[in-house]
Amino acid sequence: MTSALSDDSITTGAPLDIPVLDLSTMRAVDGSFAPDFLDRLRHAAHHVGFFQIVNYGAAAGQVDDLFRVTADFFARPDEEKLALHNQNSPHYRGYSSVGSERTQGRPDSREQIDFSPDRAPVPAEQITPGEEYWHLQGPNQWPADMPELERAAMDWTALMDRVGEDLLKALCVSIGLDEDHFAEPFSGDRAWMGKLAHYVGGVKEAGTQGVGLHADYGFITLLLQDLVGGLEVRPYGQEHWLPVEPIHGALVVNLGEMLEVATNGYLMATIHRAVAPDEGVDRYSVPFFYSPRLDAVIEPVDLPAELAAEARGVSDDPDNPMLASFGSNMLKGFVRAHPKVTEKFHPELAAK
């Protein structure tokens, strides 16, 4: 059984909010996708671009353990964290200090570790023009004397990869596609990305900017946030920011630019930001970006006529063009967010 491909059963006049979906209700007893779940998923993905999910399969204590070990790492002396600085990595992996990542040209008041699948780098001489995204492939940087950090982070990303796969299948069916429509770009070596992030209040250069307004460049983002709050979204056509109220252990889900490109804007990469916490308050989050292979090129999909009529077109921002090449779109984000890494290892990309 498939969804009716209509939002008629959902009240459209009500104020927008961030829906909460129970992933345990995604499938019917026979294994097919539940029509009610698909209707709610499509409504959230089209009208808001953000939602939260619960009951997605985390083990007992896994969320708290991940936050605990993340906080333990960021509490370490600066010199220990800086030993893992991403300015040591041509692949943009590792630690970045407060204010070193930039969004909309301004420093963000967070420190973080960026990590992805740990693979051998592609030799520079094998990277041809137009395929510079292969610079993103390489090893991670973890503290050798803290193996529990890598273990907890990688166990979490294994779970998130499965959740992302299930959600993408459900999303495809909800908009009239086969559940395996995107199977080919996600075959082989997926280039997912994870972060462990610590937001710090009182950073003079960033002001209240925990991370500036932006859209994500991949497919699906799965964010685990603590209970401090600060995440805000601005759905398409809305003037006001909508807070994403924290729910312990829930995942905040939003869609990336690749799905906006593929659906001509029926699914939107919704603008969002994180407001810095008050001075002296720590905020932690663990975003996971469910992504295809670096060399994947995402072609437009054929939507049912009633949905195609509601497609808004791809966001027109000459300063941030959306690219059909996933790797190129991802590289564009890193080049801008980490200019010192770019200048050190890839100065030829800084001018692009």
C-alpha cells in the first residue's frame, strides 16, 4: 500500500510547528510503509523541512554515553585538542577551535571534531579537474589515549547510517518514487560526515552566532541535540524563526540541498541557525549527514503531477549555487567554512 500523495487530510491552516514522528510506526505489520506515516513525513518535508523522530533504535544509555564522552573530550586542555587540529589535515578532518569555522563569513562560537569514513587518501596526481572533491577522502584524527571517543562516535554513525537509509526510502515512497530510487548513488563508499560539537557562549567575535544561518549540502541531516536548545529554523515563505524544542534522545531531521535539487524544490533545504548559549553554559550536539558517494551526480526526479505543481524551484542564490554533483557541493561547503585549511592545502580552490 502506498500513500495517497495528498495533504488533504492534514490541516494546512494551522500554524507551522516542528512535527515529531515515531519511527516505530513507519512500517505496517506486513513490512510495507504505513500510509499515515508517509502522509505526515511528506507534509513535514514539504512544508517545514524539519521534523523530529523518536524510537529509532538507539541502545539503552547510548545517547547519554555519547554526550558524556563528547563533553570529556572538549574539557581537555587546548594543547591536547589542538594536536588534532584540522589544519593538519588536507581532508578537513579533526578538531577546529572556537571561532575557526565560519558561516556567512562570520566565526561560529563552537568547537568541534569533523569525521567521515576512514579511508586511504586519493593521491593528488590522480585527482583531475572537476573532481577536486576527492581531496575530502582520507583518515580521521582521534585522540590516541581516548579510544572510547572514536568508538562511541563510530557506533553512533553506524546507527545513523541505517536510520538515514530507512528515512530516505520512506521519503521516496511518500513522493511517489520507488523506495530504492537513490540506491545507485548510495551504493559503494558512502561519504557520510559526522561532527561532535560544543557550543560556547560569550565569544566576542561571534556574538550570538552559535552557527550562522545556512542550509545543509547533503541529503538528510540527523542531529542529536542536548536539552539546552538554541536551534532555530525558517521554513520556506516564513519571516519568523521557529525554535526546535529539545526532546531528550530525539533526532532532529532536516533535508539537504541535494534533495532540493532533485525535486526542483518540492523538498526544501530549509535555512536554519543555532543561537549561542548564554555565557558559562555548554551546549553539545552530534550532527550526522547521510550522504552518497563523493562522485555521485543527482539527477532530477519525475514527481507525480500533483506534487510537481507544488515544486517551488531551486533556491536562487548566486553566492551559494546548488550543484548536482554531491562531492562538489560538499567541497564547496568545506572550502568556505574552513578557509585556513583551504589556504594551506588547496589554495587553488580558495579563488573559486
